[in-house]
Amino acid sequence: MDDDNPFQRPNDQSEEAPEDEQAMFLDDLTSLFDEEGDESGLPRWNEAADDVSEAEETWDNLDPVWREDAEERSLSDLSDPTDIGDATEGASVFEDPEPTEAVEFPSVDRVDEVLSLDVSDSPTTTEMVQTPSPLSAPAPMAVQARSSSSNGNLMTSIGVGLLLGGIVLGAIALGERVTLAVLVIALLIAAAEWFTALRHAGYQPPTLVGFAAVVALPLAAFWRGADGMVLVLVFALFGAGLWYLSGVSRDRPLANLGVTLLGITYIGVTGAFGGLLLDMPDGAELVLSALILTVAHDVGAFAVGRAAGRTPLSKASPNKTVEGLIGGTILTIAAALVFISILEIGPFGDGASSRSDGVILGIVVAVVAPMADLLESALKRDIGIKDMGSLLPGHGGMLDRIDALLFVLPATYFTALMLDVI
């Protein structure tokens, strides 16, 4: 027998191993683990030799405990207090009998400081709830400041609107040519805002071609009618194409030509219908009728939406509400009935038999004007801006102010054609 091997049994050992020899066997096995240890730090399982047949019963009765799980076991987990000795004896076979030395971490002092904080001086939950926030005191002042600012913006918006209305009324009183000049200036400013916004959004449109087309469209419509508009559009398309073919610009011709032609159509073509209306016998009054109904819609939508707006109208413009749309529609039809049908401003209300034409025009404008507002809002949201410009305080840019009028002008023109007014 090898003296150094505790697992080897003597040859003359009998089949029935006495209990004291089994105890000696377990002690030898424990001493083996104590001497060799586990250098790898990983759980190990050493099986007994196959020839130890008598010790299998003892192994079956043992409850193996891994080194990592030893600290998690407690005496409270044992259902029977009398099993404490057996469990301890079984666990000692696989556990280190010597306690592991405590490891001193560098952050122990800081942890002790945190754990040793005296919470008696800290405010209770009730005190925290009752303690006023430093920001709560000036809240009424902030609300008052916002209210004053809002009132100031409203007064500024009303003042700018009255000024614009006075300029337009004065131009209409001076005749069609002066009105056309004011229209061309307004369209040029709107085109400048459009192309500036596109450049800020990363586009590189042929701005010079766009400016020329927007200015030429209402002039051609006034002097040459619809044929003049078509001619300007064709030249604008050729000019924009030469802009890229000649090498003036090579950056994304498809996208840049698309937004350029969109701006020419959105601002120039729609505004050119004002030139068509001004070329009619009662052209100045036709433009005045379109202007009155557009302003009525904007005022009604703004006033009712500001006072009672609760239901969002469209995702394109979260500030517009269904209540505002209803208010704008009602005021537009009422203005058409009063100013056009009864007071006979413009050719739509001439004669008792044609007074209903003014109401029809009011219904058409009530449908078209909010569509124009939502379209501009969708375009601005896609570009990533709130206003097209800042020329008009309280209104934004020129394009923000005349966006609905740009659609109302062609609607007024075609409505007048269908009703044989022109």
C-alpha cells in the first residue's frame, strides 16, 4: 500500500468496514483538501476510487456543497435542528475550514461615510412636500410676463395687418396698374423668402431663374393673359435646365430643379391669377373681393381658434384647430353675404338675381383658404422652419401672410368664369 495515497485501502481489509475506519477515511480526505487547496479558484469535484465499495453509502448520505455556495447556506435553512451537526460535517469536506481574510477595498472609507450619514437631520417626506420650490414663487410673475408678451404680439400683429390693408386699399383705389405693382413686390419678397429657406435646408436652386419667373408671370398675365403665363413657364424651364447644362451648378439637378419649379408654380403661377383678374373690366374690385374673404377667413380662424380651439385639425399644423376652421368658415360666408352680396362690392353682387353668387364665392374661399394654410405649414415642417421670414412682426414673412391669398386668387378667377361674372 502506498502510504501517501489516502484513497488506497489495505489488501487485508474485510468487506465490512468498521465505523471508525470510515471516520478516519473522511478525516484523511478532509486533510487532503486542506493541504492541496484549490489554486484555480474554480469548483472541483473529486470522485472516490471505484474499488471503495463500502464508502458509497457514506457518499450518498453526504450533501455536497460547492465552495461558492458555502457562504449562502445558513442554519436557518435546516428544517430539523438535529441535522446541524451532520450538515456541518458534510460541508466541511468541501469548504475551507479557515475563515477567509477580509479584503480591504480602497472605497471602504467612502462607503462607511455614506452608511454613517445621520438621517435624523434630513427633511421628512411631509416637510419636503410642504417646502415651497424656489421656482414656485416667481410663477405668477412669469405667467404675467407671458400674458403681457402675448398681448403685445397680438397688438403688433393687428397693427401690421391694418398697415398692410391700408396699403392694398390705397393701391386698389389708385387703379389696376398700381395694384399690379404692389402684387409683384409682394410676390418677389415671398419668392426671396422661399429660396432663402431652401438654401438653409441644404438645397442649391437657381435663384436668379426663380426670381425672374415669379416677377414675369403676373406681368405677362396682365398684358398677355393665360398665353403669357404659359410662355413664361416654358422659358423658366429652359432657363433652369441651362443653369445646370452650362456648368453654373452641378449639385443635385433633379432635387434643385424640382424645388425651383415648385416655388415658381406655388408663388408665381398662383399670384399671376391676380394679374388675370386685374386685366378684367372690374379687375380691382375682383381682387378686393378675394382679399376681403381671405382676411375674413384668417381673422375668424385665428379668433375662434385662440378662444375656443381644442381639437387639432391636422398634423401638418398642430396650432390649427377644428374650432378655428369652423369659425373661419362662418365668418367667410358672412363676409361674402354682407360685403359682396348686400353691399355689392365687386361684380359678384351686381343685381338682385346674382346675390347668391357672393355666397357661392364665400363657400369656395372657405374651402380653399384652409387648404393653402395647411399646405404651407406642411412645406415649412418639411424644411424645418417655423416661419418663412421675419419681415412682418406678428405675421412672420410675406409668404406666411399671403399663403391663403395665393390660392384664393385662382379660385376667385375660376368661380367668376363658371358664374359668368367675367
